[in-house]
Amino acid sequence: MSPNSNPLIPRIGDESVVASSWERFLQDRPLPGAGVRNVVLDSWRRSRSEAVDPSIGSAPTADGDKINQLRARSRDLYEAAKPVLETLREILRESGTLIMLSDPSGTILDLNGESRARDAGEQINLAPGGCWSEELIGTNAIGTTIATHQAVQIYASEHYCIDVKHWTCAAAPILDPLGKNLLGVVDVSGVKETFHGHTLGLVISAAKQIEGILAQRDAEMHGRLLEHAMAGFSRYGNDCLVLFDQRGRIVKTSGSMQQAREMYGVRLPFEVGGQVPALDFAIHPTERLRLTPPWLRPEWLHPVRSRDGDLGTLLVIPIGTAQRQRSSSQAVADKATDDAFDEIIGTSQAIATAKARARRIAPLDLPVLLLGETGAGKEIFARAIHKASGKPDGPFIAVNCGALTRELLASELFGYSEGAFTGARRGGLPGKFEQADHGTLFLDEIGEMPLDMQPHLLRVLQDGIVVRLGDTRERKVAVRIIAATNRDLKADAEAGRFREDLFHRLCVVSLNLPPLRDRPADTEAIIGRLNQRLAQKYGCPPKSLAPDVLHHLLRYRWPGNIRELQNVFEAMFALSDGDYIDGSLLPPHIAANAIDAALPPDEIRPAMTAGRLAEMERSAINAAVASAHGNLSMAARTLGISRSTLYVKLAAMRT
């Protein structure tokens, strides 16, 4: 097969051959020797590899909020393109075509054209918000331009999806003048009868004009940026410096990049024009936080400002004398941040990633949702985030939303006035929100909060106003919320078990904590730290562990995570005689787990299950209830059984 050598302009006379070839392509049959251009055939192959359904009737579409977000993100492009597309519209006024601008993902940001053409386009979502990437709607000018970064014209049967085959379109890429990254696409589309070969030249010319406008704006902006950043380059002359513009693109570098890599693990596209999305002002702060690489420390970032606002960011990676000359207050702040996370033990990749994200989250005054299994250390992380925040001296108040009745939880959170209920304290009592004012309120087990209480919590989060039970006076509070749960709150919100608006209010930033079984390399270090702490608590030297005890503790999967490990180890430590912990102190379910794991399945005899299963079950239940501090709902989830089943088993154990 020798397809056409990728001519720029489709040939109308080849339409029947292309249509036949498309049918043979879908049937995976050999194609005729000519008729299908290389650019089209390559696109068909990509479409098939992405499992695009050729019978799709229209492109997917983004909702209004998403379109507004994308327009805001592409604001510079949108403004530069507007006069160019207006001129193009005048040229094509009588052609019956649509003139479009899309973002780099293929989502249409703007569209102009006569109403009849617009009505036809809306039938296939060729309209603002329509998503025209190849992986969603197959071969089309916008999607194929994005895939190739080349201008292309697609005619009729060359499209991959059936309902788009009565259209023709021409598109050209708009490239970043500095870094040559794709910024967007200019497209002209119409029904196939509007096809004309000159349309491709028009869109290429329009794209080049937009690139020229952007290049001129960049040059002016970078000139002002460099002017205001010169003082920083002089002040930190012995360090590694990288200057970024408003879009997170590198404008200038100075200093030893190799040292920055070796000392801090810095990974940057150090060439001018390379982009770091975490420093792109057009991206929402929450998304920028998610995109921030682990090595990038907040204290290294220095905004470059003029009277008109922020111009860019100077990244100062301390290497030389400037590192030693930092102010003592900054050094103290750095130390406080480091110390804040010392209580979180472990060096595994899983925990290092969680700690790195927590460090980035800590200085931000945003609500945080900690996600993880029971006993994974959510409160330890919450306290560390508070300690490393901008208000480490403020109060840290913790409330377990799953351990209190509805009435008690309401009074605990919001407080009450005198006479609010029988037994209310004279003068009333401030709630946890008031107690946490100018500090942090940690809401543990937030997923257990009664549904009818959630609107009251939502109001406090939205307005920062608390009204005590039985009172009418409004009290203003400034509290950072850190919530925690072991539930899938998103699924609960979708199922109506948790308010969706409250979920989005709490989950501005989330942090997933790994279970202990996903970081087994840290278990021994945690045991060592527990040994030191318990020695101080009981006023004795740390104790030695028999090799088999340590072996069993390291092999066990710890369904109750660090909390279960802590409870088990403290029990063994307290019950041991002298300074040695031997195998007799191992809980039966941990010893049995290790023995069973060592035996082939066909050698585990019924005798091992008959007499010891009941004892193992009793030990597992006791350990789960102890780890949950008496919270039976939590204990049941740890054991993987329903709460009613747990009640039955507890009753049987007492008889």
C-alpha cells in the first residue's frame, strides 16, 4: 500500500475511495493503494488505538463552569486571538462556515458564524464547550492538529466518526513563542459543500498573527519582569536562581543547576521556555498545589511585583553564601516546619510522599481532608500540619464526630447558652469552634456526623459565624478546619449519605495517608520509637525483643495500622519481666498469623482451627475494640463485619 504522500489539501475527487477505505479499515481489511492521505490514515490508527466508537453522534461537551475555568486559564490566548478571529470572520462572512478557537485539550472556547451554520454545528456539539480531541471524537481538524502540532485540513469521509463526515474543517496550531508549547487551535469548519483549499492558508495565517501578538506581549512583560527581578539576582547571586513569568515559563537562570540537582533533587526543564505548571498564575491555587513537585519548597519562592500586580516568580535555591545569610526568623521557621513532622516515623516512599505533600499544605490557609484507614495516623498529621502552619501558637482542638451523640456533638461544636437545656452550665459554655479561634479545629471521623447536623457545620465554614445552642448572638471565628475520615466521602455524597456541598467545602485540599501494610519497611522504625517512648513512660530502659517476636511483628499486616501496633506493643512492654520481650507475650492472633503463613495450605490441620479459631476471633475482636477506643462502629469496620454481627459476637463472648 502506498498512500498519498501527505498533501496539505484534500482532493474532493477521492471521497468515494476514502469512504470505501474507511469501511475496510474498520473491518481490518487491506486498503487500496491510493486515496487516503498519510495524515488521515495515521489519525485513523490513533483513533482506533484509543477505542473511539465510530458511531458516536457528537463530541462530548464541558459544562458552563468548566468552560469559564478554561477561558480564564487561556485568558492571554483568548484576548490575543479576539481581533484576529474577528478579521477572519469578516473575510468568511458569506461562506457559511464557523470560526473557532480551542484550548490545548481541544475544548472550543469561542465560536463565531452565521446562525444557520451554528445551528448545524450544535447538532454535533461543534459549539462552545465541545471537546474535539482525537481520543474523544476521532479524526477531525482540531484533534489531529493537537496530535501532530501541524496545520491540517480534513474533508468529509476523512473524519473517523460517521455523523461528522458531512463536515469539512481546517485548523492550525497556536504555539507558545517562547517554549513552542501548544497554546490552542484556530479552526474553520462548515458542511462539506463549503470546502475550499484557501481555508487552510487562512487559518495558518490567523494562527501566525496570534503568535505574533503573544510574542510582542511576552517581550514587553518579560522586559518589566527582568527589570523588577534584577535586585533579586544581585541579592542571591551565589545561589541557583530561576526566574518564571506569570505562566510558569522560565525566562532566565543563574547559578549551578547541577548543584541544585545534587543537593535538593531539583528536577526542572532548565532551558528557557520550559514550563512549571505549579507556578502558572492562570491555574487555580488548589490545582497548582496538586501539581507542585515534592522538591519545591515554599520558602524558595519569591514573588516579583510591580505596582500593577504580580509579574512572575523568582525561585531561589540556596547553595552559596546566601543560604547562610538567611534571616534568623526564616531559619527558625524552617526548623519549626522540620520539627513539626518529626513525630511521623518512616522513610518509605509512601510516607515520604505524604509528608512532602503535608509540608506544602501546611502554610496554606485552606481546609484539609485527611483520608486513610483507622489508625493510620491522621491526628498526628493534623497536629503536624497545624504546627507547621502560619499560626502554630494558636489552639489545636480535636473533636471525634463518631464518638458523640447528635446532641452532645452539637453542644461540643457550637457551645450553648445558659438555660439552653436541663443541666446547662451557668453562663453557658463556648464550643470547640470558639475554643479553636485563630487556630485549628480537627474534626475526626467527619463521615460519621449526622446528616441533619451537617448544614449547621456548613454555615460556620461558609460564614465563619457561630451561634450557640439556645442563643441568638452571632460570634465571629477564624478557624482552619482539618477533617479526617476512613470513609469514601465522595461516594457517600453521591449516594446522599453526606452533603455534597459540605464535602466540597471540606475537601479543598486532600491528603491520602498510606496504611502500615503499604509501608512495611517503616514498621521496625516505629517499633523502635515506641520502645523509647514507653521506656520514658514506665521509667525503665528500652527493652530487647526476641528475634521471633520482631519477626512476627514485621510479618503481620496490621489491619488496625499504627494504633493497633502501638496497643499491642505497649501491652507486651508492660507485661514483660525485666528488659526482654519474648514470644510468650505475642497476642494469639499475631502468633497464629505467623505460624499459618509459614505452613503450606495442605498442612494447616483442622485442629489448628477447632480449638484456636475461637480464641483467635476473641483476640481479634478485643484488639479491634481496644484500637477503636470502644467505638463499635469503627471496630466493626476494622474487622470487616457489620455492627450487628459484632454485637452478637460480643454478647456470645460474655456468656
